[in-house]
Amino acid sequence: MRYFLSLASVMVLTLTGCSSVGVYQLHQHKPAARTAPRTIFIQAYTIQPGALQLGDRPAAETARLGRDIQTSLASRTSREVSRHAAPAMVAAGGTIPAPGNWLIRGEIVQVDQGSRAKRAVVGLGAGRTHFRTNVSVFAVESGGMRRILSFRTRGSSGMEPGAALGVATGGASLVGTAAGTLAGSLPGVSSDVDRTAYETAAVLSTYLANQGLLSRSRQQVTPNFAGQVPSGFNVRRALPTPVRDAMDSH
């Protein structure tokens, strides 16, 4: 029995960090917001040149998947922000909302699809994906837009134990299993998109709560900060500790 408990502990420690998204370099710009937003709008994130590392796909397919990632990230962020922070919706095109609302703008810095085969056969982090974003949140005021929050996210998916341990996963995503083009073509990236949306909502939820602006109809959720284990386990994170490497210090 003691052997099996030890083995289980090793597996948990090994898996930790292989599937999660962490929040980095969070800045709260002054002055802080004093009123809750009527609605938080999410613009489709831009994609940094060279960010899409999706294998040897034709350029047209890579571009199409990039648009799918943009659409999915905006819609899922809207869903999570509505659940945990304030009413939210995707902004149409590049429109700026009216004063009294907030606006989320972001940039997708890296999308690396990794190797689905390695995740399914080897597992334990082999062939994991990588997904990074830079995010800014603006309060829209009568005099223009004022940035109130900025942060980065970094995460990966690759926690499947794999066939090497006798576990048949089929490379299935544990988070973000909703049907759709992105989940079907890039299941690991789809998981990263879901976790990134959740962590973005968690940043807003905590910010509003700290300012005394979070509605009583919404329960505060806290971000998964780099190198820290969150106070409560949440299935949308899959595992609590974000992947870290030398790039995280920049």
C-alpha cells in the first residue's frame, strides 16, 4: 500500500506543471478603477508575427487556424469574464465601447502545437503545447481609454500519462472538450485557450473584489500566479503550477 501511495505521489508531482496556465508580470496601473464596468468588451487578440508554430501545414490552413484561435479566445474569455467578473461580450471589429465600460485587448505571442503523438504515447509533458499572451485592460472614460491592468499569461498542455504507462488517452484534452474546429484540429491548444480565458477572468475577478466592486452574484476566483499553488483546485486549470523556464524572468 505504501508503495502505491508513493507511486501516486510521484505521478502527481511529475504531472504538476505539465498542464496549466500561469499569470506573470501583473501590473495594476494607477489610479485604480472606482466604479464597476457596465460591460467588459473583449477585442479579438492580435497575433504576433511568427507566433503560430503549427507544424508543416500550408500557409492558408495555418492562417485559418490562427483566426479560429482568435475567435475562440475572445468568445471563451467573454464567457469566463461573465461568470466570474462582470457582464462581458466580444467587441465587434475594432470598435471602442462607450464610457463606463471596460475593454480587453491582447496579443497572442506564441502558439506551439507540440506533438499530439508524444502526448498520447509518452505523456508526462513530452510533446506539450505552449501558449503565451500579453493582455491589457482599459477603463473607457469620457476623456478616452485609461489602462488599469496589464499582465502576461504562459501555459502548456501535456499532462496525459500516455500509453507508456498503460493509459489510453487518445491525446484527448481534459479541458476545453467542446466540439468545434479548434478542439478537433488542435486539442491541446484548445485546452490552453480555455485555461487562458479562465485565468484572465480570474485576474479581473480579483481586481474587482479588491476594489470592492465585484457583484455579490459572482464568487471571486483568484489567478494562478507563477510559482504559486492556488488556494483551491479548479478543473479548468487541470493542474495548479504553471510551466516555468528562463523566458519567464523577462
